[in-house]
Amino acid sequence: MKMTRPDKRTARALMVTALAVVGIVVVPAASAQAATGQCVLRITVDIQDAHVSNTCNPRAATDTIVRTSYVGDDPWWDYDDFLFDRRPTAFQDTFVTSKFVFNEDAIGDDEIYTVNVFRRTDGSSYVINSNVVSGSYSF
């Protein structure tokens, strides 16, 4: 069966509509994922040292990271233990420190996460917490 000119126009219109619908479905999903932002903390230890990597993806590419606070997670208290601050210059902050700075619980494992403060181009700020890393950072 041969397609006539009106049939070709209809087929083309359907194809353009289908592509537009796919674009509408895909683009917001990608934007929503980027808009949430994420920070991932990794800590590996040897005898005395902790090798630390805190990698962040801000909500927008134009945002800057201002401060990262390292905190001990204490679910049974009303507050968590502040350990120390860093002022990273990039979205991936990697350093080596004594593992004992992460020893925030007297008994048992220590639970560490970061509180990352970002600044938007309009001057407002927001916070993204990282994942919690558990380990034994004592003797």
C-alpha cells in the first residue's frame, strides 16, 4: 500500500509528537535529580591515618561549596558531635588525617557524616548532608 501525501504528514506529525512527549518525560527527571544535589563521604583507615574523600554534586553547576563540617552521628542524643570544619576549594575534598579525630564515641563504632554548605549565585545558601560512614577510629 502506497502512502499518500496526507498520510505522510500525519505520520510525521505523530513522530514529532512522540519525540516531544519523550523529551518532556526525560528532561524533568534529569533536572529533578540534579536539583537535589548529593555528597558522598568515604573514609578508609590504616594503622594511624584516615584517608578521607568527600565528593559533592551541587544542585546547580553555578553553586559553590563554602564549608564542610565533619560531625559524629549520635542518634540517641538530641545533638550530634561537631568534630571539625574544612573550607574546600573544589567539590571533591580529599585529605589524610589522624584516624583518632573521628573517634566520637567512647564505646563501639563511630558514625561520621558531613554537613556541606553551598552558596548560590544570588547569595542564598543551602545544606546537603552526606551519607553516614561507620567505623572504629580508636586504638
